[in-house]
Amino acid sequence: MRVCTCAGHQKFVHWEYILLQFKGSLSLILTSINKINDLSKKNPYNKVIIEYIGENSDGQRIDNYLIKYFKYVPKSHLYQLLRSGQVRVNSKRINASYRLQHNDKLRIPPVRTSERKSTTPNKTIAKSRFTPIKIVFQDEGLLVIDKPAGMAVHGGSGVSFGVIEQLRAQYPDWKYLELVHRLDRETSGVLLLAKKRKVLVGLHQQIRAGTVEKRYYALVKGRWHNHKQNVQLLLDKYLTASGERRVAVITDPQSDKKGIHSHTIFTLQKSWQNFSLLDAELKTGRTHQIRVHLAHLGFPIAGDDKYGDFTLNKQLAKSTQQTRLPRMFLHARKINIIHPLTMEPLSLEAPLTNDLQTFMDGLGSPNKIQ
């Protein structure tokens, strides 16, 4: 076999080799660029961020602002960025207790985030999954809804989305929306949300001062005798073996558990042979407070799957249409507040839901209250 050794052919082979080498290097460069772009998409905080503080963050602590901004970044890392001076406000170092002011210029350095959790969770919720939510009151700073039973106020363990996530998806133009308080998943009725941080802070101050009046309807098992009864008990929160949240009454005065003070005023509204309708006025707002108070007194709420009479609940769930009760009979019927922006008193009410009203009608005529 003859091998060409002419100078022209050798030059051609030489340039062909260089071209192959160049293509290989170019491929590596493009691959690296694509990887960098992919990393940037996965972590949009992999660069310096400049934020100008808006009205809804005015007065908020810088550490709380960052914790909310970076939901999946460890708090210890955010505090380290603050201590090291990498987070700056108006080009100056600040400490974790600094309260942001409207129009502050905030510089945030590149932040490491967990690769296992997205730092920008997908907020898209298909409209077909929306639950109809009735608006009771709305203005520029306050939103009041009649929360449907069976809908959690926010997403969490085993719940893909709740009231707050749906409303944010439904109204993307709202720049700020936060829950003022919470209702249990199976509780229906009045729920407050803030569309401005000033409203959120103002209502929280009213709640801490005890000036917000919250009233519920609860239908309980048994004949309630006292027209009005104050109930004050120490409560203890704990987790079951399956990780569910529970609350118990501390009855032993020698117990090592400190407990949390709770206070509810119950007023009898209607009475039947086996059930009673109560108005419950919350003087404190502890977890499951009304439910635990009534169960402790021997008058569990009908349909309560945590503290109720489980045998009765099964009977009510399988009963005929008119006397069927598929969920807990607890309804947040009214809240009285002072509007933080207008300083006007507001009385916000939600009528009893159709399923609860139908069940109550099916009990027949109530007894006369003495």
C-alpha cells in the first residue's frame, strides 16, 4: 500500500487534525456554558441581588425578611451572612435586628441553596382545582373570606395547597397577601387575610391585646344546662406517634408541664334531646381550644374526628340525607375588629353553611331554653 508523503497532503492532514481538536474544545466549552445556565436556573440566587424595600416590608426585621425570601435556605446560613456584613442596607452593614424602611436599598450576596428543594416553588395551580371562595369584605389592605370546610388555610404535610396559595394564584397582581390568623381544616367561616403589612401588624397587635372578638357556633353531643359558662384551663400541646398535633388539658396541679392558659365563654343558643348549639367566644386563641374545652367537659363537638365521640360520628356520617353530618360542626360565625387603616370598627359575619343548617333543621324543633 502506498502512503502519500507529498507536502500538500501532509498540510491537509495537519489542518484537519487542528479542526477536529477545535471542534472538541468548542463542544466542551458549550457543554460547560449549558451546565452553568442550568445551575443558574436551578438557583436564581446564585448572584448578587439588589432589592428596594416596598411599603409592605416597611418596619420588618431584616432577618425575618430574609427567612421569608429564602424559604429553603438554612436560617444559620442567613444569620452568618448578616454577621459577616455581606448583607448591606444603603451600602452599610446592619445587624439581624435592623428594621427595614421604605425605599431602603438592600444588597443580598449570592446564596447557596439546597439542590433537593427548589428555591422558587411552582405556584401554578390549575384553575380546575380551585375551590370556590366567597369574599365577605375587601379593600386595599384587608381581605375577609368565608372559608369552606375541608380546605386547609395553607399547604403543608399531605396538603398540596390551601387558601393562601389558591388566592395568590388567583390574584397574581396582589403584591402582598398573608394570613392574619388560622382556622382548622374542617372549620368553616370568617378568615382574615392582610393585603398590606401594616394591616397584618395592626391586627396582630389587636389580637395580642385581646380586643378582637371571635365567635363560633359549635353543636355538641348532650344537653347543655348552664346558660353561660366561663371555661379556663391549662393546655399542653404534643405530637402523636404518627406525628399528628394534639392538645390535652393539664388536670394534675403537680404536673411538671407548665401548660398554656386558655379561656372560652360558652353561651347556650338552642337545645334538643341529644344535642346543644353553643356560641363560643374565644378570649384566647390556642390550638384546638374550643374542641378540647368541650371534649374535656363531656360535650364533644359533633363530627370532631380528633376529640369527639367516634361512635356517634360514624352514625352521623352514615345517616339519612337530612340528619347526615359528614364533618365537624364548628363554624367561625363572626369577628369584630378595628380596621388598622381606617380605624373604623368592622363586624364581619359568615352565615351557617348549608350542610350544617340542614343537619340542624333535621333535629326538629329545639327545646325552650329556661
